Amino acid sequence: MKLPLSAWVSIGLLGLFFVGSLAIQWPLKMDAQSFDPNLVGGPLSPSFAHIFGTDDAGRDTLLRCLSGAKLSLSIGLVSVMMATSIGLAVGLVSGFSPRWIDAGVMRFVDFVMALPTFFLILSIQVLLKPSIWNVVVVIGATSWMGTARMVRASVLSLKERPFILVARARGLSSRRLLFKHILPHTLSPVLVSAMLGMGHAILTESVLSFLGLGVQPPCPSWGNMLEDSLSYMYQAPWMAIAPGMCIVCVVMATAVIGDAWQERIQQI
Amino acid sequence: MIAMRLIVKRLIWMVPLLVGMSAVSFVMIHVAPGDPASVMFDPNFSVKDQALVRKNLGLDQPLVVQYGHWLAHMVRGDFGYSYVTGKPVVTSFLERLPATLLLSVSSLVLIVGITLPLGMYSGAHPGSWIDRLIANITLLGLSVPTFWLGMMMIMVFSVWLGWFPSSGYLNPDLSEAGFLGTFLDRLHHLILPLFTIVIASLAGLTRYHRSGTKQLLNEPFVIACRARGLSENRILFKHILKNAALPLITILGLELPALMSGAFVVEYLFAWPGMGQLGIASIFSRDYPMIMGLLWVGAILLIFGNMLADMAYAWVDPRIR
Amino acid sequence: MSLRVHHVSISFREKGKIFQAVQDMSFDIEPGSTVGLVGESGSGKTLTALSILNLLPKEALVTGEIEWEGQNILAMSQPKLRAIRGKEIGLIFQNPLASLNPVYTIGNQLIETIRLHHRELSVKDARDKAIDLLQKVGISDPASRLSYYPHQFSLGMCQRVVIALTLSMQPTLLIADEPTASLDVTVQAQILDLLCAIQAEFNMSILLISHDLGVIAQTCDHVLVMYRGHIVESGPKTEIVLSPRHPYTQALFAAIPSIHLDRPVAVKAKIAEPISPFDQPTGCVFCTRCPYATDKCRTQSPTLEDRGASKVACFFPLG
């Protein structure tokens, strides 16, 4: 596959985070939640033993960042998979159904899009006990509308394209038409938007955890590490810089990969 | 005329939206573990007192009745009383409105004012070093969480350099500084939260504007303009700008929720006494009348935002008028 | 004023490969004449039109000379070029709707163009001139049409508006790139008649580009036949129509469907193998499809040479 260098670097970066987060858990058997009792009492500045320093409880920042990577990446991945499948299903159904069903479904999509989503997510998180699964479901359930609209639009335009009309004239069944001729054409842009959606999901997760409504301590996530760092901004800036840079790197990587992919689609 | 029809359409659309949304959130609040009233109880309230409070709040009636009751009040603009402060919800909103308006209107103006020239220059000179610079900066902007950007702003400009205050709306010592003094002090407080929102929201719009401008550059009508001898600047500022503004308006309408949520966190972070900070505080204290009121106002704001976007679109594009 | 296109080649470089779109093309347009450029799609007609006004995208590599009044357009500065564009050479595109800005009224666009080249005119005078022009191109009730947007016109009407826009500067050469391709047949005839009428009135020369030999035969006095970036035959219309000498020209005429079913078929080109635009075959460009091709045609490329009244690029001209 021909992708620009920046895309390969991004893929490598994501891989690095992934491998790193697995490595500290399995071969290295390092626990990001336990801490060295000798160090309790204050954040330590970066040193050879702790490259990114430690937090107020003496826990190694790098270790916690890597452990948070596993959470952030999997929350991003799972919620995007959920949003993408809902979006695909709704879009295909809407694009292929009789007009009145299509109109009804699209009104519903409009309805969900008109909700003040972020505030709603916050309220839901407070009402239900905040947990990792809630975060995943809430993000997934509120970010499928763009995909649905895109899929519907492309199904509608594909339906009128000559090659589909010809296939129809040959007497192909609707299901075959849908899965063999239409789905493959809509898939590439959907994957691109899923890539960008993953970055978005990671951002949302980090805000939720930052506000204390997402991943709960002591389980480390980039968002709740940043929340911890708020009270040490003066003494221990590394506590705020390291997790934030992790978020920026991962989200930027998804954006670069999505862009490169988009460019490839347009070239074909 | 069509603009009129658009407004009416949006307004009619508002009814099922508000009813649906409030019903969903109402049911959710009341089904969730923990009774709404439980947050206001002192632990040493007797069971009898608790029942009395519930009865006074109408919480002993069936959900449908409660909802109907509440909806009837909402429609009349009566959002009830805050469980926490006991003040009417509307009064709290009105107190918070000026701060939020100041922040959101000024950030919107700045965002549009910076996006237009940046995206247009970038799109008209694809591949130039300025274009590549803007592309990389906007990529970074897309990837930075708003709250972290705010934290970094505080760290650099407030903690290290000490140029701007890290929180608040107005310095309390300055209460008698006169108009100019108050104005300058407010500006001083505004700068960090304002630029946090602007930088975080700028990136997406600039990228859209760039690609819109770039696509238009090779449209037949643009080549026709060149063939008639119009100068590049005239083509760019008159013929391309108005066409490129169309997708931008749509995106701006779609980005409103993101803008709002960004403003939420920024208000919280900078202790900016606006609706967003109020919202987060009420969520933490489970102040249900406040939460419902905010959801209600948020939905109305979104609808009005989209309505404005529709009207702007119709105003620019004669084809849908 | 005359146009001299002298050994012009246009090529694009893509991923290290070079795509020769137009090769070594030369022709002249005398004042007052109508020259037709005919060829199938992808033969480089539109690129030729764009190159005459130096409107090709930056990626295009152009060599040769295009002389307008003895000055090379390809080497001209932007301000000088802008003075020629529109004012001396006008250009009409294939899709009239796409060549008007959708968000401005046609009055706005007309007045803008008029005032661009006649700075002394006030807005009101320019408006009067715009109304006058719309009347000339056959639009009824021109004063009220000024406030219409392009999408409110039919395609034929749009093409009239585009012609009015081009006429507003009274160019001495009009390049019309497939001006009727997107129109209904009856409207096509009206637009062609209009072009002929304004040519007579303004004493312009016209370069008419079309894939339709019928259109060319109806309007032009001189015809250039183009195949894959090369001019393969050039000559007076009567000569080309009555005795085409290049096998490709003959094939073109043979391909015109006729209502006389018993008409004998002269030459049919072979069905072309798909050729990548990057491949430059050695020999004659037409040899892969020519029924008469010999080994000589496949190894050497013929140049345009005088054959009677016309010029033909073929080793074995017919007739």
C-alpha cells in the first residue's frame, strides 16, 4: 500500500502505544496502580528512574501513561465500532427503504443531532454510575449520526448510478445488490470517518475522565491523570504535560491516517 | 419569503424535539438510582419528614403526572427552583447569561474572522510553505483536547509568565474602577479562556474553508472569469469567497454543539461564571431542575443556531431561496 | 488581427511519467475567418483552447509559440495577458451553466465584465450596455432578466448569456469550445446561427471546437482535424468534406449516421485497443486503428505536407 511517510509514522506511533501498554502488563509485569511507599509524599521531577517523573502518590508517570493508552485506545476503538455499525445499519436501511420509512428515520437522526449531546452525556454519566462501559456506550450512542447520513447519501446516489441500474435490470435481488454492489462502495469513506471518529472518541473520553465522570481512579486514564495534575500545576508541570502529549499524539495519528486514506480514495 | 418558511419549519420542528428530549431526560432522571429528593436531605431527617418533602415536591405522584406538570410549567418559562440554592432556575440563568454571551459571541467573531483569511489564503496557494504550515498547525489544533490547551495556557501565561489571571471574570478589588478600568480588567480575564476556545475550534473550520476554496479554484466559472480578464484577487474575493462561504455556514451550524461543549469545559476550567460552569456544578450536585432547564435552553440555542445557519445559507445561495 | 500557433506542444508530468497531450501543433487564424477544430474527446482540443489564453493549469508544460499580433502570449506578463483575455480574445465553454457564477445575478456579472474593460462607463451606462447585449443575443425582456440568477435560465438561454458576456468586450477572436454539445439539437442550431450572425456584425474570427463534424461543416471555412494530440489534416472546408485524404478524416465522415441506409461505407477505423495516454507509439499516431497501415507507418511518423489544397499527415493519402 502506498501511503505518505507521515501516515506510516502515525501507524507506528499507535502501534508503539499499543505494544507499550501490553508490555508493561505482561512481559514486564509492572503495575501502574501500585506505588513505591518510599516515594509517597510528593511528585518527583523527571529523572533516569522515572523519565516523565512521578505523580503526587509516587507513581511513575510514564507507566501510567502507557497503562492509560490501553484504556483510551480500546475505549476509542470499541465506541467507534459501535457508532460505525449503528451508523451503517441506519444509513443502509434508510437509503434502501420506501420513502416514508426513510423520512421517519432521517427525522430521528435530525432529532438526535439537535440534542445538546455533550451536556446529555455528562448528565447520563452522573445518573448512571460512571464506569468504563458506560463511557463506551454513551460515546458510541451519540456519535453515529454523521456516518448514518453519509451512508444514506451514498446509497441514494449509488442507487441511481448506471451500473446499479444495469445490475437491477439483470434481475439481481435487493440483498445481493446491497451487499455485493453498494456496500463496498460506501465502505471506504465510512472507514475514513471511523478513523477520525476514533480520535474524537478519545478526546471525549478524556474530557469525561477529566471531569471525574469517566474512568475512575485508581485505574489510570489520560483524562483522570490530568484531573490529578490540576492541583500540582505549579510544582509538577510534567504531570500535566505527559498525559496531554499522549492524547495529542494519538489523536493526531488517527487524523493523519484518516487524511492519508481519504487522499487515496480520491485518487482511485 | 423562503427564509420565513425556514424559520417556521424550524420552530415547528422545535416542539417534538423539546418534548421528546425533555421526556427522555425526565424519565432517565427519575428512573436512575437515587431519588431526586435524596440529594437535598440531611442524613438525620426522619422518614416522616422525607415523605413530607417528597409530597411537597410532588414526587409521590405517577411519573406521567409529574412530567405533565413539569412540562406545563416549562412552557410558561417556569423552570422551578434549584434544589441547591433554592433560587428560581430562571434567575440563575439570567445571572449567568452575560458572562456566557461575552465569551461565546467574542469567540465566534474571532473564529470566523481568523478562519476566512487563513483558509482562503491556504486554499488559493495549495502546496506553498504557508499552506503547509497552516495545514500542520490546524492538524495539531484538531488533536488538542480543549481542556488541556486551557491548562497549558494557564501554566504558561498565568503560572510561569504571570501575564493573565488564571480564573474569574472580574477582579473584586476593582469594583469601583470606573467604566474603563472594569472594561480593561474584564478583557484581561477574557483573553485566556477566549483564545483557548478560538484555537481549539479554529482548526476544523480552517481546513474546510481551505479545501472549499481549493476545489473552487478549477471550477469552469472561475476559469471563465479568468478568460474574461478578471484579476486573481477579484476572482478570489468576489467570486470564490461567496461560494466557499456556503459549506462553511453549514459546518458552522453543525459545529455549534462542539463549540458549546468546548465552552462548557473552558468555563469550568477558568472558573468563568457562565452557564457552562453552572451546568457542570449542577450535574455534580444533581440539581435536577437546573439540569433539565439547561438541557431545555441548550436545545433551544442549538435550534436557533441552526436556524441562523439556514437563513444565512439561503441569503447567500440564490438556488435554495 | 491574426493568431499564429507555432509548434506548440503541451505535456503533463505525472509520477515521473510524461503525458504528451498535444504535440507540435501549428495553425493560423486569419481575421474574419471561421476555423473548425474537430476530433474525438481526449484528443487535446480543449487544452489547445486553454493554451491560447494561457489558462492551462500550472502543472502543464507548454513549448512553442502562440503569437497574437506578433506577440508571444505564452511569454506575456499577467497584466498584459489580462488585457488580452476577454478584450481581444473571448472564450466560451461547453457547459454554460457551470461557466456562470451561481451566486451572482447575470446583471452583476455582465456589468462587472463591462466595467472591467470600459472603465469610463458608469454603472448606469454599463447597465444599459448589458441590456443592449442581452437583446442582441436574443433574450427577451432583457431589463428584467438582469436580476435573474443563472439557474433560472434554461441551458440554451445560459449559453446566450455567456455569449453576451464574451461580446461585452467585443473581442476580435472568439474561441468556442463545444458551445453546443450540452444543448438540444434545435437549440444547437439557434446558437450556431447566433454565432454566425454576431460574427458578421462584429467582424470577428472564430475558432470553433467540436467533436461533431456536422456542426463544423455547417459553419466553418477552414477545418483542422485532430487525433491524439496531432493535427492529421488541415484544409478548406470544401476540400475536407468532399475529398478527405487522411484515413482518420474519412473514418470520421463514415461514422456519421446517415438516414440513407444504402450509402456505401467508405472507411471504417478499426476498434482501438485501449492505449495508455503515457505510451507514445512510434510511427503514425493513427497506425493502430488505420486499415491501411504498413510497416512504414508503424516505424516513421509522417508530418503535415501539402496535398492539393489541404495538408495531410499521412504517407499514403487517399483520393
